[in-house]
Amino acid sequence: MTDQPQPDWARQLEAALEQAGQELGNALTRVGHIFTAQGAMGSVITGDFDKARQLIAGLPPEQVDILGMAARALAELADEEGTKRQ
């Protein structure tokens, strides 16, 4: 390896790749949270509340809040649909 300074284009490329890597990591984290929330919902549907609690406990606090809001909205939508069918 030489002691020559890195050209501007190489530094810019390196910075862009680092940024892309960070964004991809953040996106994968969000996808993981969605899958965890779906797993918790599946556990509730099958009656495995201990597993649902375990999954929810592994989510960050803001994701737990989002999951709670989504669950309440889903319950309301399901109640509305159930009322229509009676």
C-alpha cells in the first residue's frame, strides 16, 4: 500500500458506501421489528400468550407503542367487520 492520499472520488465512494450500509442496516432492523410483531400476533392467535409477551419484550419501547396502536386499530376494524356480518 502506498502513502499517497486517497483521491476525492474514492473518499466520496467510501462515504456513500458507508451511508448505504447504515441505511440498509436500519431498514433490516425495521423489517425485523415487523416480523417480531407479526410473530407476536400469531402467538396471540394460537393462544401462546407467553411467547407473545417474550417477543414483545424484545422490541424497543417505541416499537411496543406502535404495536399497541396497531393492535387497537386492528381490533376496531375487526369489530366493525364483525358487526357488518351480523
